[in-house]
Amino acid sequence: MLVEELSRGGESGEAAESGRQEISGREEESGREEEREGGRERKKSKHRESGWDPKWTEVSRFRPWLYHTNQGMFCRLCRQHKQTPKAGVATRPFIEAGCQIYRVDYLDRHMGTEHHKSCVKSQALLAQGSSVMEAFEPIINMEHEAILGGFKCLYYLTKREQAHHTNYPALLDLAELLGCDYFKKLKIGRKTNYRSHTIIDEMLQILATVVEEPILENIQSSVAIGIELDESTDVSVTRQLDLHIRYMDKEGQLYSQFLDLVNVGDGKADTIVAAVKEVLQKKHIPTQNLYGLGTDGAAVMTGRLNGVAKQLQNDFPWLLPVACAAHRLALACRDASSGVTYMATFREHLQQLHLYFNNSANRTAVLKTAAQSLGLQALKVTEVKDTRWLSQHQAIITLQRNLPAVLAALAEEAEVNKCPVAKGLYGFCCTYRFVAAVYLQADVLPHLARLSKIFQKENVNFLAIKEQVPVTMTCLRSIKDAADEQPPGSFLARLHDDLDAPAGLGAFSITFEEERHRRGRPQPQAEDTREGFWSRFRSQVMEPYLDGLQASLDRRFQHLDVLGAFQVLSPQAATEGDAVSIGHLQILSNKFLQDPDNPALLQEWASYKQHLLMGAFKDMDQLNVMSKLSSQNEEWGQLYPGMSQLAAIALTVPISSVNCERDFSTMNRVKTDLRNRLQGDHLAACMLLSINGPPSAQFPYQRALELFFSKKRKIKCAQQGCKLCH
């Protein structure tokens, strides 16, 4: 009876799909009567109340497969013989997810699908005594499934940055051991098993192509493009040039993606320029839309006569080079520390403290014991490194919390083990000036670290400089202006209280200003007081350091030239004088539109200004205004084409090269000491999949299968006339 009902269900499904075939028989007529009975409630009004109708399970063509839960309607046959979707969504109604559209035509539509028909046939074969594999053999191409499984295993390894040549064959063996019998189809002959290094590299390039295709398509349709350049050396001491690209989609959404990694023979500007042009040509990047160039600010990149930026500007005059804001901030902090002798020495001793404890397990154990006895956090003394922009902030925070434990450990090493290095470090650290410098840095560095984190965001734009740098400078100025009256909650405000705390720094009798017993220095006098120490610290260390820091920030960030002219797009520009705004527009038009006197752009500005004052952009911030302007699907791009292009340029011009630094971190994880022969396109493909690749469950493996069979293969499915492999 079940087979007969399934056969009738399949026939009625075909009738529902065509809509024209005659259905005869009393049972079908009865089914129609029941359907009309179930839909009688809908005829009472224009719209039937949505919901599950229990009478549907009594209809003959729905009874064998339809059931209902709290999650919606399901098909028991399709769930029993569920097949992996080869295209489309992974969550299908009636199968993985319940259908919550309670309409009879949706039930008929599901019956007419190829998946449901094949499941009906499979169930009929099982009822006749056939096996599950026999039921599925006409539906699934095992050879295709084997290739898809191989792509999934390889993508899993590369996404997790594992050695694919070594682990890919072993992963296939494991999958076969766990019951994936279709991998046996890969073993065609004694020499052909699709596990060699050659086929793995070819499959790797196919995966990279699948990931790169939509990215390049969006890049080619973007109205403005920016690239970031940086060079470094890998573990095999090979010089690598990284290219990271910024572009916008038609909705005005900004994207930042890894583009390519190129091996360059030397670090000369000519070599780098040639490599960049080769990548742009190979990837078909529209150079007429290339407006921004972000570099780390090195001389080879920004050289005035023959640097990389200068040579590229010769070919693309509208290109705007920008030195990395994060690098500039690090240089500003270094210049401020170098300008004050004591702060330069202070920085060196921070690094010496790290090396002293880090290079010895015994000393680290002494430090932890001292921290536990004082009830402090058992943390290591952090390293200070120029290439890690936030390292000094982390080192100061750790040191300030654990300074009593550090001093106790140094004192024990100096007295018990007679260590001269510990004695020297203790003599420098157990002074008023050192403790005050630690507390000063603890107040200053959070503002600089916050600014550095903003510059390290993936999609950061010029607004970060325009808005955040003045705020940081104001915070630094307030620390200096507070002088003796530091605000409550700051570290400097509780400096003297902490020095007197008997359970903390008070146990070390820190009463001296300079290093103890330094040769050639007069011994401290008894009449010296902490008020005198604080006054001298302010005049000799604190104020010069803060003045130098503000001067460095002002010198490196306030004179933005062309980049600063983008503020004409801000809502505040509408309240400024027209002369200032027109001057900014002329700068931008001369640089990017190659027309300093652009009457159409000035007319657009006059109308755009009214929208800023009282129109659609009145209560919006600058970022949202520029996103709407640059969107190709919004009406503003058609009303103000010139302003729209300038907004897109402003968003895509990179102000930092931090994305290249992240790419190099990925490179160091991928190309390790054990994989030091990985190079060229294979290394770039591994990085592309790791950085830009989607999660494993969302990868379009069907597209990879199509590219794989675009070339003649020895493996073929049994289906004659297959469009993929025959």
C-alpha cells in the first residue's frame, strides 16, 4: 500500500507541476474535495488566516510525506533520503528547516521538485528490497562527490594555515577510514590517485581563483580604489612585497582585502614599482580609478625624487600618497622620548628589566614569589619594542601594578645573590624620579594607545586624523596644565599616597631623586623634600616631555595638505566661510579631477551645502553623509556626481598600512621553519584563502568543481553526457 501511495503521490506531483495533465479516479476526486474543504475557510474572506491546517495530512497526495512541528512543515521522505545541496542555500524548507508558509500551492510546489521525486523513487526501491546505495546510485555522481570532498579537505587545511602537502593525503585516508567510501573513486590506477603535490597545487590555485573572482569583480566596478604597500622578509630571508586593496561596492560599503604577495629581488624603488604595475595588470585593476597609496613612510616609498610614490605619480598624476598614521604616531612618541634625556634612559631601562627577568627562570620565579607575598598580580615584565606600537603602554601598565614586587625581587637578587645587574637596576628604579615617570606614563600612554588602536582599524579613513588627533592633544595638554592639582583618579594624583603606603612602595623608603650612589653625582641632602622632587620632575621631565609630544603630533598630523581638504564634505563645512570651502574644493578638483576651476563642482557644492544646513544631511555625521554620497544606488550620486566621486575617494584613500602588517603576520604563520620552501603563487594562494576566504561551510565548492573539470581529467563519472566531466 505504501508503494502504491508513493507512486500515486509521485504521479500527482508531476500533474501538479505541469498543471495540465488529467487526473482521474475516485480517490483523486475525493482528495480535491478534501482540499476544497480545507480551503473553505479561505473563501470566506479575501485572505485566509495563516496557520497549519491538520486536514492537509488527510489529503491522499500529502499523507505519505507531510508532517508538522512547532518549527513548521517537514517532508519525512526528503529528510530520510537527504542529499547535500550542490548549489544554493544550505538550509532548505521542508528538509533542514520547517516551511512556515502555510499554503497548498507550496505543498504542491515541493512535490514537483526533483529532490522530492528522487526521494520518492528511492523509498520505492527500498520497499522492493534494494539497498540505500542502489537507491542513490542513479542520483549521486560518486566521482564528483570525491572531488568535492577533496576540495573541502584541502580548503579546511589552508583555512587553518596547516601544511597542505603533508596533511592532505592523511586527511583523505582518515575520511575514508571514517566511512567516506567515495574517496576510493580517486584511486584510478597505480599512479593516479589525485594526491600528488602537483594536483594539490593545482587544486590550491582553483580554490584561490574561486575566492578571488568576486573580489576582482567588485574592484572593477568600484568608482575609487586605494592600495597599501609594504615590504618585509619571510622566514627564508626572502624579500616580499605585500599589496592590500581598498574598494567600495555599489551600496557605498567599504571593503579592505588582501590582493597579492610578490617576491622582489631587492628593495629598490624601481623594482617595487615594476612589481606593483605587474600585479595591477595581471589582476585587471582599473588604474584610472586608483586614487590612494598607503605606505609605511620609509624613504624608498616616499622619496621626493625617485621614491615609489613619486614614480607612480608620474604615471598616475591623480594618485595621493599617504604615510601610515600608526607609524607616524610611533615616530612622534619616539621623538618626544628622545628629546628628554631622562625619558630616553627610562625607556632603555624598561627593556633591560624585561630582559633581566625573561632570560632566567630563577629570576622569574623570584618575581612571582615576591608578587604573591605582596598580594599582587603575578605578571611578567613586558617587552618594549618599536615594531609593536602598544608594547610600551602594556609594559607600563604591568610595571605600575607590580612595581613593589619588581623592586623586592631586584633587592633580593642584589643582596642574596650579589648580582651586579640587579643592583644597578634597583639603584635606578628605587628612586622618586623613576616612580614618578612610571605614573606619568600610566596617565599619558592610554590616550596614545587609544589613538593607535583607531589607526589600526581595518577600514580607518582620514576622519580618524581629523577628529581624534586634536582630542588626544587636548588630553595631553590638560595633564600639563593640571600641574600640582592632578584630577582625582589619575595615577599622578595618588603618587605620594602610594609612596607612603607601608604595604606597597612605602616599604622601600624611596626618598632619592636620582640613581643611588651614581659616580660623579652629589649625594642627596637631608633637606630635600618630595615637594622639591616633584617640582624638579615637573620642570625637567614632565613638562618638556608633554611639550615635545604635542609638538611631534602637531608636526606629523596637523599639516595634511590634500588630505585635510576633504573636510569640505563634513557638516561643519556648511557653517564656514564659502572662501575656505571653495579653496578646499579647488584643491581636491585639481588633484583628482584634473580641473582646478570646475564650475559644475562649485554648483554642486552650493546645492549640497543647503542639504547640510536644512535638508536630508542636516542631522547626519560625516561618515554617513559620505557613504550615502558615494553609493551608486542612491539618488545623491546622480544629483552630485562630482561630490559623490570625491566622497568615494575620501573613503578609499588609505591613511595607514596596518593591513599589510596583518598580512605579514599571516605570512609568518603560514610560512614557518618547517614550510620554508613555500613561495611564489602558492604562498600568495595560502594567504588569500586564510585572509579572504569564507568559512568552510559557506565556500562555493560547486564553482571549484566546475573549474576543476574545465580541464580534461582521467576521473569521470558514470553518467553519459555529463556536462562537467565528459
